Amino acid sequence: MEELRITSLFDLNETIAKDIFMDNTYPWEVLPKIGAFIVELGKTLSLEEYDLAGENVWIAKSAKVAPTAYISGPAIIGKDAEIRHCAFIRGNAIVGEGAVVGNSTELKNVILFNKVQVPHYNYVGDSILGYKAHMGAGSITSNVKSDKTLVTIRYNGEKIETGIKKVGAILGDQVEVGCGSVLNPGTVVGRDTNIYPLSSVRGFVPAHTIYKKAGEIADKQ
């Protein structure tokens, strides 16, 4: 299960949330801890660099936030991030430096590493997106199974128990998700992988590959 480890998926130097990962092995272990972590981290942020914009809401002074955006705490909006028109941040959200949260995009219980882009009509819930990960227009994470049972991670024919009801997607660094795709509960995508548009993705997708459809994954050349 080496490919599922935090250290295999992310460059932890590319997030203000580095410390939340240090005592964990797999990324889904972090999800229940995000809210409390933000509250404690926020207290340490420099008021010369961040504004306290509401209860447990810290926004970097260099960030651009549209007046129509909604941000509920706990939340940290990083330096030079851009929160566009009608973005809806529901809490327990870390938006990395230089990240883009776009028009009508909704976030809930997420960590977006630096330079992540979720720019057009995306839903990202109970998920972690690595450095420079990008979700195409209309692509979403699905974070709850239809039968409401606990989410498992499908990996090489095994089902790995998370013990959590809500797990969206874990995207490694520089993953590209095509427009209109659905990342089903418990999807984990390795670094530098591309997902074809209009895909329905479930389980683990290896690093440095191209996901065309279920059962058809090609190595990048």
C-alpha cells in the first residue's frame, strides 16, 4: 500500500497544513481533524499577513476574494489565492497559496495545496487536493455512498476500511481531472495522472498514468 501513503502522493512543503499530516500514514486519516487543526493554526498566523475576517476565518491580505463569495469558518485562505464570484466555502477548508476557487465552486472539509485550481462549478467535499492539482469545469467529488455505509478504498482487489462515512477524493500532486468527471467516494489518484473528461472514477488510479475508462489505464510516455 505504499502508493496510498501521504509521502507517495504529496510534497508537504507545498501546504501550510504540513503538520496535520506528520503523525498519519494515509491521507483519509487526516479528514476528521481538519476543523480543529485550522482553529489552532489560525491562532499562530501573523496579523500583518492575514486578516481575521470572521469567527475562525483567516484570509491572507494578498488574497483576492469576490464580494459575492461566502466563507464560513473554520477556514484559512492562503496568500495570493483567488476566491471568485459566488464561491461557497462551507467550513473546515484550507485554500493554499495561489490557489483558485472559482465561480459557484463549493468546498467543505478540504485541504487544497498550493496552486490548486477548482475554477468552474466544482464540488469538493471531504477531500485533499495536492500541489497544482486541477479539476476541469463541472468535475466533482462524491463523498457519500448511496447506501450510506462507511467508505472503503479499492486497491488492487482489496477493500481498505477508512472507518469514515464521508470520504471524497484524494488527488496527488499535479493531477488533471477532465471536465464533467465524477470522482466517487474513496477515489485516490496518484501524482501526475490525467483523468479523461466525463469519467466516473472509483478506487485507486496509479501515478503517471492516463485514466481513459474503468479497466483502461495507460502509462504516460
